[in-house]
Amino acid sequence: MDKPDTTIKFQLSPDEINKIVDKYYEFEIDNISVVHKDLGTIVIEDNCMIMPKLYTILCQSKTKLQDIQIDEGCDDLSLGDVKRGKSVKLFLNFVRAIVKSKPEINNAPQSDIIYK
């Protein structure tokens, strides 16, 4: 809270980039295309009622603009979004594992915010 904002710069190797791209297609993220008409975005619907909703946003592929919102903290996905939601969560976990392996991330200053 009393520390300044931190910007952490890190590089992805060509191999890491290729692995991320491969997983993007393996998990068929490129095929997720149903757009929520009111938001202009793809929303992975869930049945969780916890508020406020904290969405993770995944966007932009090489071939098309995608804006996908998912509440990663909710595993009670709506019936029509179970497959899409699981694919997005697997992809995000894969990317997160690569990012967390970076020394720049591991050596970043710790937040002093108290969570309850």
C-alpha cells in the first residue's frame, strides 16, 4: 500500500513463445467466438454469485481480435460454457507457469497489502 507501483520487465524466449502459441491452438482458444452482444466481448458465463466479479481478460490472437473474460475463481461454469471455460483456464495456467518461472518475477518486490 505504501510502496510505489512496480513495473517488471521480462523476456520470453522464442521457444516459450512457440509453446504458448501451440497451447493456444491445442486448447482451441482460437475457436472461441461467441460474442456477448452487450459487451462486445466473449464472456465465459458461470453460476457463482460472489461479488465483485474479478475477471481475467485474455485478448488478441495473430489472426483475429479476441477479448475473453473469465472469473478464474469460479469453477461452477454455466452448462454451455464448461468446455470453453476449462480450455481458457488450462491455457491461462500454462502461461502463468511460464511467467512465474522468470527470475524477474520471482525477485520482484513483495506487496505489503494485507489480505484477509
